Amino acid sequence: MSVGARVRLDGLKLAFGAMPAAEVDLEVSPGEIVVLLGPSGCGKSTILRALAGLLRPAAGRADVDGRPVGASGTGCAMVFQEDALLPWRTASRNVEYALKLRGVPRGERRKEAGDLLAQVGLEGFAGHLPGQLSGGMRQRVQLARTLATRPRVMLMDEPFGALDAQTRSEMQQLLVSVWRQYRTTILFVTHDVDEALLLADRVVLLTPRPARIARTVEIPNPRRPGAQFEPEFARRRYEILASMGEVPQAEPAASSAANGPADTRALTGPSQGPSGTE
Ligand SMILES: Nc1ncnc2c1ncn2[C@@H]1O[C@H](COP(=O)(O)OP(=O)(O)OP(=O)(O)O)[C@@H](O)[C@H]1O
Ligand SMILES: [Mg+2]
């Protein structure tokens, strides 16, 4: 089974011509899930593309287990929001193609593709074309195809962004269960604070363009089932939204019914509750 690689961004600067796009120092441990969270257009996809070796840094370096990204064999696989399946190949043949690239002998590919598809919950759909599958199912095929390459690092760019809430939640759980098995290093980009808190060991908050690290939030005891129903989760969520400027600080009364001070107390009240839940 593959084992995650260490990813290091060392004074990494990315730019489009004279326009700076990102400036990041970050180290990701083998098998860690780091979520990059930041406003639209800040440079998240640009950072992932640089890690995939698709964009050359203006300065600094990015490496995987000490080797510069883009070098062959660093084992980085990119997963996009819009799946990149070949529409004329069945689910199985899409996965088999990745196995072929990995050098798996022809005679073993069909069976291994079937196993991978079963692992992502697509037993019985091996013969379907992408057009005959739902968005969530296509993302499952994409995950199977990515796993077929035995990646050491998965670079995921809002992979579940286009899915409805329930499918998205199923895919998050699937990703966690697959990660538990493979322990791949994952860099995951999202806009969604809940998704970040559910998946990450560490959430890295980025500034508006050019992306710099504004703050890092460590998640103690990450990916615990039911964590989203705990007060600690809500507190962290509020804190992150507030530092992104997406929730108002104590808001003046929304209606004209009551005046300021009482509402302010009501807003700050819940955080005074008993602590020590961990
Ligand atoms: N090929 C390019 N040429 C010039 N500018 C670009 C190019 N690609 C991206 N940019 C600019 O770089 C900035 C960062 O883009 P990027 O796609 O990384 O943002 P993002 O954080 O992924 O946004 P979103 O959340 O909307 O996906 C944006 O201002 C964008 O306009
Ligand atoms: Mg993007």
C-alpha cells in the first residue's frame, strides 16, 4: 500500500507575469490531511497546480520527499471539481487506463479496476459510461482512478464542490475511509468551513490574493464521528468564519424591536458555557 509523502513549500512564490498569486511556507507531514481554505480567487488552485508541477514557481521551491515537484515519480495526483474522466470509456476502462499507466499487466487490470470500483461503492457500475452516472458517482470513479495510480500525495481542488449536500457528505466519509486505508498525504482545497473542519488535521486559512497563510488551525482529535455536533466544532467554525470576515462581530439589532446591549449579550452568551468537553 502506498504511504504518504512529506510535502514542503519553502518560500514558494507564484505569479502570473507581474501579478503575484501566492506566497507560501508550509510543511505537510506524511499522511496528514491539510485543508487550504480561502476566498474565491485568492490563489488556492494556483498553489495546487504548482504542486502538481503544472506551474513553475517565480521563487522558492516546492518538494515532495525532498525532490522538486514536477520531477517524475513524486507521485502527486490531482483531483478536480469537474471530473476529468474520458467520456467514451466505461468506468472500468477509465480506471484500467490508470492501471496501465502504472504498469499493471493487462490481464490483471480488469479485476483490479473492479476491486477499486467496489471500494468506492460502485459495484455493478463498471460497464457504465460517465454520461450514464450521476455527479457523485463520477466523483467516485475519479477517486478509484486516482487510487489506481497509488498516489503518495493527493491534491484535491474542491472535488465535492458541485455535489448536493447529502452526496457531498457521503463523499467526505468515503474519502476519510479511503485515506484511513492508504494514508496518502492530502492537500484539499475548499471554500466550505464545515468540510474543512470535518476532514482536516490542520486548516490553513489563506488571505485574499495573493494567497498568504493568515492562520493555521490545528484540529485536535480530527475526523471523530459526530464531531460536527459538538460545541467545540461550532466554536471553531465561528472563529474561522469571523477571521474570514464572513460573520458579523456582535451585530446591532436586526429588527427595530430591541436595542443594542441586550442583543450583544444574547450573542456572546453561549460561549460562556462550561468548557472542558475534551
Ligand atoms: N492562467 C492565469 N493567468 C493569469 N491570471 C490567473 C491565471 N490563473 C489564475 N489567475 C489569477 O490568479 C488568482 C488566483 O486564481 P486561483 O484560480 O488560484 O484562485 P482560487 O483561490 O482557486 O479561486 P476559486 O476559489 O474561485 O477557485 C486569480 O486572481 C486569478 O484571476
Ligand atoms: Mg480554484
